[in-house]
Amino acid sequence: MKKELEVDTLTLFTDDGEVECGIVNVMEVNGKEYIAVSPLGEDGDVTEDIWFYQFERDSSGGDEHEIVFIEDDDEYEQIVDKFDEWLDTLEFEEE
């Protein structure tokens, strides 16, 4: 039996068109927020691909948040490390 996951989604506008993504995690690193998203497959579930972006919340309290491409390689690696730590805690909690 397949377990259905409810995932918040967002639409990214890329050079290849619109991509519907599931939000996997929002995390803070060095005082900034970042978001991990995964493109949705044809079945509507997240895929194994994970994309990372800086996440800037709408300062007016609304829901017009901004997703910013991470250009700095060192910053990107820090985000990946933080995400891996989060995954490790999930695996530990499941045991």
C-alpha cells in the first residue's frame, strides 16, 4: 500500500517553462532561509531531484515570497550539508 504524502507546492518559472515543485524543507543557515524543493512527477509525487534556493519571505506578511538562485558554490555546499543533516535526523527518528 502506497502512503500518500500531502506536500505544499510552488511553481518555478525556469528557462524551460513552468515547473510544479513540492516543498521538501525550509531551513536556516547563517541567518538566511533556504528552501529545498523537488519537481513533481507525472503522478503528482515529489521526485528524487532536490533543488535548493534562497527563500526570502514577504516582508509585508503576505504570501508573495521570493525564491533566489544560489550563485555562490560555498554557500550552496553549506545548504546541501544542512539538508543532509536534516535527512539524517529523519532517518534516526524512523529507527
